[in-house]
Amino acid sequence: MRALLHDNDVEISILAALMAMDAADRRDKIVAIKRLIGRIPAADWYCKLVIENILIEHYVSAEKEIKHQIRKRMRQGEKEQAADNVLRILRHVVRQASGEPIDI
């Protein structure tokens, strides 16, 4: 499964991460979470939605890494933050996981 997490195909690595989230130990789950977040820039809109839903579903395991990535990306300038698709998705995951209503 570890090799599949690092597959060049976005869909394969997402499916491997999903399997890891359901069956792996804590260390491998962290690797899967990092890999999911790392795949966001290369993912098409549907895969981004799948990644977002996985992170929401497994938020308890993913919270620390998600918040770390948000803090890291918030150090960018305002223009970079506005253009950062990963930051937008991770902030949405946090809002969804906390039960906040989403703006449509």
C-alpha cells in the first residue's frame, strides 16, 4: 500500500490513501494525510472533492497536519493566499469538520 500512496497517478494515490485511512496504523495514516494534501494541486476538480471529503471524514486523525499546513500557508502574502487552492480547500475542511455552515 505504501508504494501506491506515492504512485504518480492521482486517483491511485487517493485510493491508496483512503485504504490507509481505514486500515493502517497511525504512522501510515499520517503519511496518507500528507500525501492527500500534497496531491491537491495536481488533482482535477472531482479528485479535489474526494480528497476534501476524505479529510473531513477522517478529521480527527488529520486535524494536526491540516492545521499545520494552514499555518504554513497563511505566512504567504495576501495575493498568494488568495490563489492558494490547497489553503482554500483545507480551510473548508476545517469549517465542515467543525459544523460551521458553508458559504455558497
